Amino acid sequence: MSPGGAGCSAGLLLTVGWLLLAGLQSTCGINVTAVQDPSLVSEGENEGEEEAENDSEVENEPQAEAEQDVSNKTVVKEVEFGMCTVTCGVGIREVLLTNGCPGGESKCIVRVEECRGPVDCGWGKPISENLESVRLSCVHTSPVNRFKYVWRLLRPNQQAVILANDSAILEVQRETHPMAFQCETLDNNEIVATVKFTVYTTAELQMKRSSRPDTDAVLVFVLTIGVIICIFVIFVLIFIIVNWATVKDFWASKASTTEIQSELSSMKYKDSTSLDQSPTEIPGHEDDALSEWNE
């Protein structure tokens, strides 16, 4: 082989070796990147999850603070209960909010709820009556059909008779003798109110109506006199206040006149006492003169 051919073959071998080495490096680099990619992806996913969690925490913090503020506001609100509409049985009352009302109001109505008092309401009055019949009403609130009603006819020394009427209103015809009725109001089979009524006879009702005008007339007369006296006193006070200077001068002049009269009376009393003493003093002087002449 010639030296030129040997040099060419050596250069060719070097070139092929260099190319092979470069190819091996490129394949190793590709494998390395292929091996590293999953870890990088997992790290990126972890970082994304952490960022999402951080964002969710940041978003949840205002919500938690808002919930805390709402809870604090509900704690601050104060509730007050109004008076019940009845003193016995079942009625309604207002629930008032004393703090946190809209518009800066001091009190506002939140709701209306049921309230209860003592069961026994004693003796009631009919809702309407005439010379022939009477209408009686049980204790109830709206809606009327929410409760059950039991009417009883009370008899002295005997067991009460349960009537067939189960409504809240009972209409009774007057008879020759007075009668007594009782109504029981039940809620879930529990008695919440009882009230009694007396139904008088026609003669008793007429007697009561005839006796009322005299009492009413006396009451009206007394009230009228009381009102007139009060008005007179008020006018006198107003007159004194408006004309206070004149009234003051009048009382001052009256007081001075009284003082002058008292002084005159005292002077008259002194004059009368001096006149009473002068006759007794004269004989004394005469006795002295006679004694001097005798000497």
C-alpha cells in the first residue's frame, strides 16, 4: 500500500470514529432527557398543586373571616320579647331586635310568635246578646281551626254535660232560669285555655239594663264636675303666671295695708292704756303738794 492511501484510510477512520462518538453522545443526551422528564413533570405538577393549595388557602381566608364576622354579628344581636296580648290562655307577642336593626333604628320587629298565660280565664262576657239569645266565644288565636273546642253545660252539684257544638262560637237561647257554660280550648289534646259564661234570663237582663242608666248618670255627673274644676284651676294658674307682676303688686299693697292697720291698732291700744293710768297718778301729786304746805 502506498503512503498516500494509508493516510487517506487513517483520516477516514478518524472521521468515522468521531461521528460514532458524536452519535453516542447524542443518544446519551436523549436518554438523559427522557429519564429526567418524568421527574421534572412530577415536580411541575407538585409545584402546581402547591400553588393551587396556596391560592385556595388565600381564598378561604376571607371566607373564614367573613364567617367569623357573621358569627360575631349574630352574637352581638339582642332580642327582646314584647307583652303578650292576653293575660290568660293563648295569645301572640312581638319579638323585637334591640341591636343590629336596619337603618340604625333602636328596635325592629323580627317576628310574631305565640304566647301563653294561665289556663283559667275565669268568667267571660258574651260577644253579643239580645233579649232572646246570646253568642259566646272561646279563647283562641288565628287561625281558628287550629284548635279544638269543647263546650260544657255546667249544672250545680251535677256532672257537666258536653255539648255537640265543637266550634269556637256558641249561640244560646235564653230560658226561664240562668245557665252557665264553659269552653275548653285544646292544642294537641292539651288544654290551653278555659273560660266560663253566665246566660241570664230575659227578666234579669231587663233588670240589669234598667239599673245601669242611674249609675251611668251619676258617673257622668261626677266626671263632668271634676273636669270643670280641673279646667278652672288650670285657667287660674295661667292667669297668675301671665299677670305675675300685677298679682305681686296687689299682694304687696295688701300686706302694707295690713301692717298700717296693725300699727294703728297698736297706737290706739297705747293711748287707751295711758288714759287709764293718768287718773291714778293725779291724786299722788295732790298728796305731795298738801304735805309740803303743811310743813
